Amino acid sequence: MQSDELSQFDRPVERHGTGSLKWSRYEGRDVLPMWVADMDFVSPEPVLASIRRRLDHGVLGYSVATAEAVEAVLGYLRSVHGVDAEPGWLVWLPGMVPALAMAALIAGERGDAVMTCTPVYPPFLKVHRDAGRELVTVPLQPGEDGRYRFDFEAMERAVTPSVKLLLLCSPHNPVGRVWSRGELEQLVDFCERHDLLLCSDEIHCDLVLDPEEAMHCTALRLDDRLRKRLIVLMAASKTYNVAGLGLAFAVIPDAALRRRFQAAKNTLVAETSPLSFAATAAAYRDCEAWRAALCRYLRGNRDRLADFLTERFPQVVLPRIEATYLAWLDVRALGYEHPAAHFESRGLALNNGADFGAPGFVRLNFGCPRVTLEEGLGRFAAAIG
């Protein structure tokens, strides 16, 4: 891979005045947004060209999945994940968060509970409410090697007969873990033993930064006994920076479980955009070289951030980020009562760790050109003084 393949990610893109959620929050203020999980990169040209072709048709009515989108997803599952899925296993959705809510809705009855491990992407801590479920959380445990791990003993203590669903983030947002097959097999045993549905959010599975060290294992590749209780969620949105188009898909091998999930969909979500099907098809079919270059660039950004913290602020703890473009920073040693607010007041917008179930932490998005990262690191240093 030549350096010119990476240079496309070096070019800053002006996002002010475009309705960007990430940037519009601080319009008119000298605040650099490094928070919400979208990247400051132009989407790959095959994706943009596919959208243009669909626009040229001129009719943008209610849409269902196109044959090319289905074929592209099935080909992707087969070639990347080694899964021979059937077209009927796919349930198309306007996003990942509604799918989490739907999984909670079909797990047990009102008053039952959902379990997840913290810190975790904030909707994991909220979707149970609309479903009338309770929430049980178990903290992940940081290891001496910089990697977080499941605390299976604590999970056994926390689980009760009312828990009907385990929400899994794989790879994990925000701690950046790519769960090993062994860890996932322990989860299978846990779900089998306690008769739990497993909903595995794998939206970051194509953003593995060190594939020679940590390869993603989809839950679809685990023990067949999991199939009757498994919902896997995927999307092109994070990897190819098309989150604004609003399309995800669930892969549900078991027909009975799929019918229950589909019934929940019919009451909770609307149709998806025809442009999103065009983008998804092109992403999975035509953009592997772009994805590989992106991951290499993100790996460089991650390593630059890690070196900066080691050299300048060793008291700030950064776990080993194996996947995603999100860095989980333990800034408790800095002594700020409200760390996200402290950094924002000094010109750097980061996610508040409290929203993930971990006060004293912040999340930094390094999915940006290197010049933007360097500006962010400068503001980070100035905010600490």
C-alpha cells in the first residue's frame, strides 16, 4: 500500500454550515469537535457514485432492499466473515439504535431485565426504558496489558431469572476491544446457561486496527446452539462514513426469533432511504481497498495519540485500542470534577464518560485528518496546562 493511498485522508473537509451534528453544536465558537462517532473523511468514491446514479433515476419513494444490496451483504458476510447467510436472515433497519430497542422489546415481558457491560455506547443504557425493561450492568475490568475484559464472576452474581437479554458491543465502544473467540464462547455458555437472547452490535467490526494481532469473530461463527437466541447487528455506516443515510441490518438465523423481531420492527421503525441501499451495496462490493487504507491511517492516528499521552501526560490512561476510531481516556488523575466540561470550556469537545456509565473518563474521536488530530492534541495539552 503506497502512501498516496493514505493522502486522501490528510485532506481537511469543511463541515461548517453543512448541518453536521458533530460540527453544528459548536457553530460560532472556537471549539474543536472530537466527540460523536462520525469521521471527518469523504466517503469512498464508489459509494458516492452509486448514490449519484440512484439520484439520476429521479424517483425517491418508499423503498425496500434492492437485489444488489442483498447480494452485496451476503457476499460480504461470506468473504469477510465466512458466514453463508440466507437472504431471509436479513432484516433491514434505519439504524442500529432502533434495533437495540427492538431486541429489548422481544426479550421476555414488561418488568424483565436486560444486561450489558459498562462502560458502553450510551443507547445500551437507555433502550430498555421504552421496552418497559429493567437494566442490569456489570463493569468490564481493565487488565495490566491495557485490554478490558469481561468479569464473568460478576456477571454470574448479577444475573437473575428476570434477565432475558444480553446486549453485547463487539468490537467494543468505547474501550476498543476486539473480543477473542474464547471470550465470546464463554458468553455463549453464559447465555445458554441462563437462557438469554444475545444481541451482538458489530457495527465497528470492519475497523480492526491490528488484524494480525486481533481479528474480529462475528457471533454468527460461534457454536450452532447460539443460533436460536442470536441477533447480530451490522452496518456500513461507521466504516464508510455514511451514518447520515440511516441503514443497518440484523442477521437473525432463527426463523421464530426473526418473526418476533420483524413484528417489533413493524411497530417501531419506518422505511429506509433508497440512497442508503445504493451506498451499502457499493461499500461492501467495491470499497475494500479504501477500507484497508482507512484502517492503516486510523492506526497511525491511534499510535500518535498513544505516544503523545505517554510522553506528555502519562497520568492519562489509554487502553489498547484494537478497533474503532474512538479513544477511551481515563482522566481521573487530573482531578477535574467534570472533565468533559473542562475540556469543552477550553476549546476541545469530547464525549462525557458519565454517559457511558463511567464518570471521570472522556472519549476522543481520532477519525480525522492528522492536522486535525494535532490541533486537538495541542488543545488537550493547553487545557491541562
